[in-house]
Amino acid sequence: MINWRRNFSQSSPLLKKKPSVAPETAHPFDFSILEAGIATAVDRLKAELSKLGTGGRFNPGVLENLRVPLVKDSKATERLGDLAQVLPKGGRSIMLLVGEKEHMKSIVSAIQGSKDLNLQPVPDPNNSSQLNISLPPPTKESRDLAVAAAKKAGEAASLGVKNARAAMQKRLRAMELSKAALPDDLRKAHKDMEKIVERGTADVKQTVEAARKAMEKS
């Protein structure tokens, strides 16, 4: 007689329920990504403000990035900053120390031909590898443009802070839905997050305000 009773202890291993894997431990108080996002926004803001100079004053970086054709009528160009050093000379003037004398003429032509710069380089009488450039004083128009650009850079930085907050908010929400963290911990993490965001927002405002005051005083 055939025994039809099923022996559960001898069932196939494939039919047995696999043990559940412990979920990855959540850390609601890990704000490293949030802080890194805010720091990146503030660093970019400071970099943008440094490019503006002070009160519309000339920014040497603009001259360094000027493209110089070394061969006449050639589309191939070199960055001026790779051909010469741009250094402050004192007051409203700068000097260019050209690495190769054969590049001197091409650099002078490129600077004179740039309508955006409106600068006139003059060879130094005592150094054949040096060009001297007098800089015009900042005008009200240049100051206003610089202040407007600073405000725009501040708005971009504020958006960066908000985006970092949104990413952290999404992370905490995911922990809440999956019940990967205790409700009390999540509530406290939200409060701590807002404090970090407030500090980042204040940093952006203070940085822009300091730049604005410096521009208007110059």
C-alpha cells in the first residue's frame, strides 16, 4: 500500500522558505551628502564672485583666457595664460611676462583686436619679454553689472542649497516609508537638517552681501 502522506521534513530545499536578509541599517543623522552639496554651492559662488573682481575692476582671468592665434589667419589658437604670466604691476596696471619672444606680436595683436577688453599693451622699455597694460577705472555701469552678476550667482547658489535639501528630504522620506528608522529619530533628523540648511542659506547671503558692499565702495 502506497503512503500518500507528505513528509514535510524531507521536502526539497528549493521549496523551503529562504531566511530574510536583514535590511541595511539606515542612518538618518548622516548629513554628509547634504553638507557636501551645500559646500559645493558655496564654493561655486565664491569662485564666480572672484571672477567678477571688485566693483567692476578688471579681472586678470579674462585676459588669461583670451585665445591667441600664433599663425596669422589660422583657426588654431592658444590660451594667453599658457603663453604669458599675467601679474599685477601696482595701481591700475598689470604686466605680461611672455614666455617666448616670438609670441609677443601675436599676443599684442590678440589683445588689441579684442573689443571686449579694450586694452592697449605697451612693450616695456627695460624688458623685451614684458608688456605693460594700463587699466581703466571702474565706472558706475561696470559696478552695476558686477553687482547684478553677483546677485545672479547668489541665486544659483541658493538653488544649489535647496537641491541638496531636497535630496536629503527624499532620503529621509524613503526611510520613513520603509520603516528603516525610528519615527522619533526621523523627526529629530528633519530638525537637524533644517538647521544645516539655514546655516548654508545664511552663508550664501553673507557672501553675496560682502561682495556687493566691496563693489559699491570701490
